[in-house]
Amino acid sequence: MGVFEVLVLISSFSFFSYGVAFFTSSKMKEEFIRFGLAKFGPLTAVLEILGALGLLLGLFYTPLLVFSSGGLSLLMLLGVGVRVVIKDSWLVIVPAFSFFVLNAYLFYVGLNLL
């Protein structure tokens, strides 16, 4: 297993965990309320779970990896934007930005594998 596959697994596990956590943890729901985006919480969680599964399956079908990593990149870019708008500290923004960069990289590499 190479570095690329390990990065896919890290991203997939993380997004699956975050997506499930929304439905099992009141803290995650409170974050979306704090963002002023409570109605988008369930959709975001489902997209995270689907993106995570898409990354895993994308290891066997590259177009799905490209689609999933692109979608998760966009989701994280929007997450960074929301955190900037509500004036979160940079320390709180760094994880979302890191996942944006990670998935943008997976997207780029995936495009080159097509």
C-alpha cells in the first residue's frame, strides 16, 4: 500500500467518523447551530459519509475517487469559509483547511490516474 492509498484511508475514516458523529453527538449538532446552519447539518453529515464511502470504493474505480474527493474538497472549502465568516480562531480553522488540502490533492492525483 502506497502513500496515496494511506491518505485515501485517512480521509475516508475521518469523514465517515465526522458524519456518523453528527447523528450520535449533540456537540456536532450544536456546532451547526453556532454556525447558523442547523438545517444543513444532516445533509452535510450524509455527504461526508457518502464521500468517505466513495473514497474507499474509488480505490477500485478512479472516477468515483475523483468525484468524491472533489466533493469533499468543496465541502471543506465551504467549511473554512463559514469559520472565517463567524470569526473562529485560526487554530479552529486549520483542521478544515487541512482536509480541504488533503482532498484537493487526492482529486488532483485522481485526475491524473484517469
